[in-house]
Amino acid sequence: MSVSLTVLLMLAPAAASRDTCRDCHAALEGPLAKPAVEFARDVHAHSGFGCASCHGGDPTQEDPALSMSRARGFVGKIVRTAVPRACARCHNDASLMHKFKPQQRVDQLTQYLTSIHGKRLAQGDTAGATCTDCHGAHGILEVRNPQAPTHPLRLPATCGRCHADTRLMARYGLATNQLAEYQASFHWEALSQRRDLSAPGCATCHGNHGATPPEVSSVAAVCGTCHALLEELFRKSVHQPLFATMQRGGCSVCHGHHKVERTSVDMLDGQKSVCAGCHEPGSPGARLAAEMGRRIRELRSALDRSDQILARAARDGMEVSEAVLRQQEGREALVRARVAVHTANLEEVLAWTKQGMAVAHATWQAGQEALRERDRRRMGLGVSLCAIALAIAGLWLKLRSVEASRPGL
Amino acid sequence: MERAMAVQAARRWQGWLEERLGWDRVRMFLAHKEVPVHSGTAWYYFGGITLFLFGIQVATGILLLLYYRPTATEAYESVQFILTRVEFGWLIRSIHSWSANLMVLTAFIHMFSVAFLRGWRRPRELTWLSGILLLGLTLAFGFSGYLLPWNTTAYFATKVGTDLVGSVPLAGPALARFLRGGDEVTGATLTRFFGFHVAVLPALTTALLGLHLALVQRFGISTPPWLESRGDVPQMPFVPNFLLRELMAWYLALGVLGMLAALFPWPLGEKADPFAPAPAGIRPEWYFLAAFYTLKLLPSHIWVLESEQAGLIGLGLLALWWAALPFWGVRPDGHERTRLLTGTGVLLIAWLSTFSVLGYFK
């Protein structure tokens, strides 16, 4: 095995100089030509690898009997179950990968074997996804290439090729609504609308090569990779042990799985309340949630009111930039209050709403003072204009008297 | 008895001053100074209004100097401090800014009125030239003062402006470097512009203004030639008749200035961030808009010159042509080139107003 690997690797530079595989296959028609055409844009081709690097054989020979000779290492089409190890021959080799991608990980196979896909394939289920299902076989592109099926913007659709396939998923008893739900989520909106490539896609939560559904106990940890503070607060809350006992997956109890919607204070009480799913109306839990909602809304309204008065003062030319800057403190307190909801502790929320209200009060006062100052200025202007008008009138009278004494001008 | 003593004391003082200052000669001069009266007399007030606004600039500028700090790290904050913490600081700063703009406007009106009323004719060529130079200094005041609050629009407008200076053939790059104190607009540029704004330009303006006013006194206010030929143009005494009217005009200007400053306080904007991308719609002050928009409209190359070079040469020649008005406005036989003068003046006004409006809205 190691001998054949060495031979294959030695073939790589030669492939760059001569590759009869591609020459012949490009001249063929139909499916036999496709690999040669697609390989032209493949990242491996750009790095100097040829067909023989994976399929073996001798690409320097024009005679098919020699170039595709088993004696020369030709393996032909790689069966699905052998694909992961075929890829891993290079991708598991740190010293080789270092020459092309020094920072690339080399544990993809290890991870893959732990994944549900890898486990299925190991059990002989050839429908289990393997490397080529996500990356393609002959036209493999780098993940950062927007055309790549593994690019963050395309990955959901790539996963959805199988996971939205009702016939295929029926064999495993899996739902097929994940893609549709994800594409209705705030995460997808951030990714697709705002082009925020750091927004979570399928692989962010499930892993890529080691793809597996997060267990109930690890949901919070998965969400916490991005929402670290929220996870920390949730772990301190009364909900965490309860959800664990109830075998319910942490964050997803309130926020859902794939269809994670934009959060709002309305999730606490009212028609859209998620708390109401467990806490009956009038119960202590529902009352606590309603109080949190009320305080947060109160702070938001106060900050909005301050924004309005400051905007009005600014429109009238008043310098209120300090108060406007201070408003950011209030907005930050509002965010912190909303975040503190995850503690399910009213005192934690109140600590931030009180701080925010103090800011809102101060900025409101600053806005009012600015408007009072504006009015004072206008009053001063009125008085000054009267004085100026009087002065002009006085000068005019003087001029008239002067000119009356010297008629003819 | 007491009144007689007071009168006697006043006369003594008057005599003491007269002996040292020769004040009577000035009084006699003013008593005999006259201003022609005709339908265009009102235009004469704009020179005085410009002078009045310059005085306001000096006074408010000195007050701003008490708190302003000319460094990139402190300039914006110091202006903010003036606006929010200093008693009437907002008014002083707003008046300074509005007065600067009104002064440019009245200086332009004064220039065109002098051109159309033929105030540049012999022997007033130097009065005209010194006036043109004063207008140039006024624009330089505007350009240098615009940067001083160190806000975003000022920063990028100065960048564009100094880039244009760098396009001047031959001396441009060196001149731009001199103005900026380096290759980019930095704190060094701010310090330099401050120096120009409060020392170099005021010194030059004071000297030139002294010359301009001395020449106006020396030759008096000109009478338009079409009235001069009729003879016996009515005159009014400068003191008090014209002076009283001028004072009324000054009060009126003060009222307009106060209204603008109080109702539309000059905004401070956001602090300049040299590392941020230039915001959209950056444009210079309104009085540079016509030139700015003209340069924008030019094709990338004209003959062997790049558009900006060709544009600056063209605008420079136009300014020189206009400054040289006294030397081409009259034929050697003594007759005026009326059509050429009127045509040039009207076209200039049309270009300045149209392109300024287009430059503002596009």
C-alpha cells in the first residue's frame, strides 16, 4: 500500500507534464468525457495532480493497455466505500498537505468516521454521504470559491440535496423539512441577505466532516459556540436543569431548531409568547416573563423617546452629540437586559433596565434642555432683531433729518 | 460754570490730540468727501458690508482662538467644547462660519458691481487688482478655515482640494506637499492650515486691505462713465449721509447674520477618520463648486494634458483674464470694450451660478 502511494505521489509532477488520461477522455463522448472536462477547473489539477493521482495507472503511456494497466497501479473507478480512504491518502498526510495548504487540517477522515455518514458507510450503506457527495468528484473547488457546493452560501442546498429528498430520508425515518425551515430562519437571512459568511449554516452546528445531530444535552454548547454569553446565562438559570431532566434541548425549546427566528421581547408574553408553551397564564412563571417583557419594553420606549427628542434638537441645529453618544450606553443596557432574560431571573433583568432607564432619563433631559436652549436662542434672536430694527429706524430718522436740512439730495 | 469748565477741558484735550495726530486734516478730508448719487449707488454698500463682515470675522476668530486647539487629536473636541460648554460659544462659532460665507458672497457682489459700474478705470487699476487679490485671500481663508474643525466632510474636501493643487503643472506636487506638510492630509496639514488661517492670511489681508482702502480714499468712489459724460452728477456727503446709509446696511447684515446663526447653527458633523472611506457626495464649499463641477465634467485627457491639469490651466487663465480687466477693458483710443466686458461679466455670473447649483445637486 505504501509503495503504491509513493508511486502515485511520484506520478503527480509527471501528470503535469503529460496526461494521456485527459487527452483520451476529452476526445470521448458522454459520461467518459465528463471527468476530463470537469477536472480542468479542479483545485487538484491546479496544484499539479492528475487523474493517476487517484485512479492510478501510467499517464505517460498512450497505449490504453499500458496506461490503464493493473500492473501500473490502475484502480479505475473508486467505489463509494473506498472514497474516504482514497481522499485521505493525501488529506491525512500532514507533510504532503503542508506543501499545498499549510494550515489545512488533516483529520477529515478521523472526523468522518465518527459522523453518522461515515458510520452508515462503514456499515455498508452506500447511500451514506461520502466526500464526493459534498465536494464533487472531478470538479472540486475550494470552499472559499463561491461556485463550490461547500461554500457557506451553497452548503445548505448541498446538504438539502439528500436531506430534503423525501424518498431517500424515508429509509432512515428522518424529516425533510430542515432546509425549508433553515431558509426561513434568521441565520439564513444573515447569511444570504446580509452576505455575512460567518452566520451559521448546517456545518456550523452539525460539524462538517464529523456531521452528526447534536444531542439534547449539547444543544446549548452548540449554540454557545457563537452565543457564548447566552449559554453562560442559560446554564445558571432554573431552566437548564429542568430542560435536562425533561430531555429537551436547551436553547431549541424556545428558539426552535432550524427555523431560528429573529428574537423579540414578544417571545416573553402575549400572542407570540414561547414561555406560554410551559407556563400557564397567571402562573408565577408567566407573571415573571410578563414583568420582564414590561420592563424591557418600558426601557425601549424610553430610549426611543430620547432618540426622537435628540433628533428634533439636532434637526434644529442644537449640538447634542454627547447625549446621542450616551444613548449607546442605554441601547447596550437594553441588549444586556434582553440577554439577561436567559437567566430567568427578574433581578438580573432589572439591574440592566434600571441602568438603561437612568441613561434614557438623562438623555431625555439633555434633549429637553437642548430644546429649551433653542427657544432661548430664538427669543434672544427676536430681542436682538428688535434692537437692530430700532437702530436702523434711528439711523433712518437721523438721515432724514440730515437730508431735510440739505434738500436736493 | 461747570459746563464751561467741561467744554474748556474737552477743548484742551482736543488741542492736545490735534497737536499729535493731526486729526483736523482727517476731519476736513471726510467733510469734503462725496459719493456720487445715481440708480446704482446701492451697489457701493457691498464693499462696506464686506469690510464689516471681515471685522466680525476678526472679532469672532479671536474669541474662538481662546479655546480652539489646532491638533488632529484635539481640534474636533475643542470645537465641540466651544459649542456645548462655552457661554455663547455656539453663537460665536456659528457667526464666524456664517459670516465667512456671507463675506465671500458680498465680496463677489462687490467685485461684479465694480466691474459693471466701471470702477476699475484709470486711475483705479490698482484698486481693482488689490480687490481681486483680497477676494483670493478671502477664498484662501475659507479653504483653510474649513479644515479646522477636523470633521469628516472638511477632511475629505481638503483631500480633494489639495489633490487638485497637486495637479497644477510643474509646481503642483511641491505646492501640495507644502500645503499638506506631507503626502497626505494629516495633523500636520491641520497645524499648517491653522497657521495660514490665523497668521499668514490675516497679515496679508490687513496689508492689502489697508492699500485697497487707501486707494479708495485717494481716488474716491468712481462715477459710471455714462453719467460722467452727462456732467453734474449729484453727490452726497460721505459723512454723515453715506455713512448713515452704510451703517444701516451693516445693521441689516448683522440682522441677517444673527438670524442665520441662531436659526441654522453651523453644524459640526462627525470627527474626521483618515482611515474611513470617503463618504458619498463629498464636495467643497459652495464658492468652489463651480470650478469643482467644471473639472468633473472635463474628459480624462485634453490634448496632451490630463483633465485636471487642463482644467486648472483654463480656470487660471480665466481668473487672470478677469483680473486684467482694467488693461483690456478700454481700447487704446480711450473707448471701452463695452460688449466684451458685459459679455464676459454676464457669462462669468451665469457660469458661477449655474455650475454651483449643478455641482451642489449632482
